[in-house]
Amino acid sequence: MTRPQTKMKFRNELKFFINYAQYYLIRQRLRYMAQTDPHVGDTGEYHIRSLYFDDIRNTALHEKLGGIRDRSKYRIRIYNLEDRVIHLEKKIKRLDTIAKVKEPLTRPAFDAIAAGDYEVLNVPEKPLLADMYAQTNQRLLRPKVIVDYVREPYVCENGNVRITFDKELRTGLHATDLFDKRLETVRAIPDGTMILEVKFDEYIPEYIRSAIQHEGLIRQSASKYVMCRQYLKENDWEDY
């Protein structure tokens, strides 16, 4: 019997491209208004590496580029190049809100997926795994690109706000081994630029909003997946 899926919680998400001058000013304000995410280490940052999947028609890529407001994409994510936490995730976009469902993977399960053995996903009692298994068969969902960056996160209890500075966005080109510590990556964002993301439930406290708006930031469509895929296209690595 398939276990019932828990109700997804959709949140608001704002993204901005910022330079380092804006970063230093906003971060300085946030340190008096928010708390450092408790999951970070002594540096206040952690490394994220994700392997994104798409189907034979590159649906996730083209829906984002085409401005389709209801869409989804699949990825496998690790932190600090370690295999203690490996998550299969499905990110779902609905109008201007997002939700994420995830399921832990074992290292042997990831290794099997990376080798093209998707039978490890054929687990009916785990809906997300079963969903992705169906996609690998019906739509030929396959690994497309590694997305690599460093995240500096802050949280604010009021409004359940999460503010992140995502730095050093890089692409792993056509590599699929998340745990390759010698993986050669290339920058997928202009030097001196990073992505500021703000996620919240129903509202942003005015003092957080002021800290961001004071710099005159303009909301952008900043998909890390698309930027990394577009890098491949622009450099003739792949034909959509």
C-alpha cells in the first residue's frame, strides 16, 4: 500500500542579483535583525551541490524559459561534499509560490542512479521515489547538470523568513558524480555577483523588508538550474 503524501506547504520566494557592496550592507543589517541558520559551521556558510534532472524534451528548462508558472523539477542534493545527508527533492512552482518534497537516499542508491540503474527508485511506499521512477520510464528523465555554490543563510522567526546569500555559482558541465572532489567546475554567474533569496510564509516583517529594499533591489528570475544549462548552450557544450 502506498503511504499517503503529506500536504505540501507552499511558500513565497523572492530572488535578486546583488553585488558584493550590496551584500556587505544587507548582511550587516541582517545581523541585527535575524539569526544565523543553526546548521552552518564556524564559517557561517555551507557548500551545496545538486544534480538536476530533466526529460528528453528538456521540459523543466523550457517551461522556466517560457515563463510557465506551474512547473516542477527534480534534483539530488548533498552538503559539503559529504554523503551523510543525500536528498532526492522535487521543487514545485505554483504561481508565485514554491513547495519542496524530499526523501533521503542512501549512498548505494545514489551510486545506482548515477550509473543509470533506476530500479532503486521503484519503491511504491515512498511516493517521491515512485514518482521519479515513473518519470525515468515515461519521460526518460535523466541527469543533466551539476549546480554548485556556497550558501550563507539567516532565519527570522517572525513570518518564518529565510534569507540566503548564494555565492560562487558554478556548473559541473556534463558531470554526474556529486561526490567527485576533483570535479572541475566553471563559474556560471558574472564575477562579483551573487543571488539573494528570501523565502517566507505569509509576510515579511517590515524591518527585514526595509533591510532589502533600502538597496533598491529589483526582483529577478534567477534559476540556478537554467543559468548552468545556459552556460553549456552558450559555450557549445550541448544542443537543446
